[in-house]
Amino acid sequence: MDFEKLKQWMDIAQKYQVGDFWNNVFDQDTAKNFMNEFASDSQQHKPHNQQQQNAAIEYPPVDIFTVDAQVVIMIEVPGVDKQDIQLTVSGQRMSIKGMLRLPFRPDSTFKNERNYGEFQRTFDLPEPTDGSQIRARYNHGLLVLTYPMKYAAEERVNID
């Protein structure tokens, strides 16, 4: 690098930049702050699907919503036999365990994107229930559970 040319460039730039510009350029704290801001800005501007890919993916995927005073839970378990699924509920916590089996034993594998073997997941329900209240249906890899809401309506509490 030619230091004489660098010095000439700095002299010309100094004429156009006033104040603490050069002190800020060579100040380590300012450089670190800039890099931290740059990193957080680039993280915020990632595409939505890329942010989702970076999040931990839990299996099996679960959707929970309410319809007509019923809690509805949909759990995707494609390729799992109904006999290989176990559900348990305790108050406001539900667990699902299961086994996804390979239908055959391959001689060699060229690509493997699916997971096989045991899985387990526990999640919170919107309100407590017991197993006798839950109705479960399994169809083409979709497990749909429903149970009545106990606290469907908001109630006013009188204060003495």
C-alpha cells in the first residue's frame, strides 16, 4: 500500500469532513456500536420464512383454537399408525408420544429428509380438562381432538 497516496486521500477527505468525523472513524467503541447496530438491523430485515427456519421446529406440529365453546387441537402425524400414538392429559398439559416406523429396510439411502423413530411433545392447553372429556379422531395423518370449554364465558366477580 502506498502511504503517500493514503495521506493525500486523508488530507482531501479532511477538507470535506469537519468536527469529530476522523475521531469517530478510528474510535473502537463507535466501530463496535456500528457493527452491533448493523448486525441487529440485518437480523430484523431477514425474510419471514428464513426467521421461521431458524426457530426450533417442534414435532409434531400442533394447532389449538376454539370453535363454538369447544377447544380444538389438531396434530399432524403423517405416516404414524394410530396404534403407535399415545396421548396423556393432566390438567392443562397434554403430551403426545409416538413412533414413526419405516415401512421397509433400505439397502442404501440417497436422500433422507424425513425423521423416523420415537417422538414426544408436551404442550399447554388453553384451559384444563380430563381425559374423559376429550374426543379424538385420527384420519390420514391428522389427529383432531376436541373437548368442551369449561370457562366459555367471562363472568363478573362482585367485590364486597
